[in-house]
Amino acid sequence: MSVTKEDVQYVANLARLQLSDDEAEGLKEDMNKILGYIDTLNELDTSNVEPLEHVTEITATTFRKDEAKQPLSHEDALKNAPDADSDYFRVPRVIE
């Protein structure tokens, strides 16, 4: 299976993307390389390989216990704020 320039333009249209001819040609080549790599992987015998849930082994120490703790006080929460006004962080105005 190979991807054509029309396939790329069709998918771009579905995603509401406007691509130039050069961009569509580049994406076509990239997608065909990806499909070629998948074909290479499909040639491997994976009949004796068990399915994985995760690529790396997860141990019990990976996650901490979900325990309720005391919340931060206002003073501690604002301690490292670059600018604070009593109980609030002060940030620059974004919308005029």
C-alpha cells in the first residue's frame, strides 16, 4: 500500500489544513516511509512474544500511595511567588 498526493490532500482537507504542493509531496514521502517501516516490522515472527501493557516494566515503587495531607497555608503557597497581593498571585495583564 502506498499513499498518493491525493490521499494526503484528502486527509489534510478532513483536518482543515491547507498544504502547498511541496508540503503535500513531503508528507506523502514521509507517510510512505512509515508504511514501509511497518511492512518491515510485519515480517518479524512475533508468535512467541506476549502482548505488553507497557513498554517498560512498572514496579510497585513507581506510584506513591494516595494519602490525604494537610493543604498548604497561604503563606507557604505564596512564599515563592514573584509578586503577591495578600492572598493572591499577581500576574501581568494578558487581555486588555
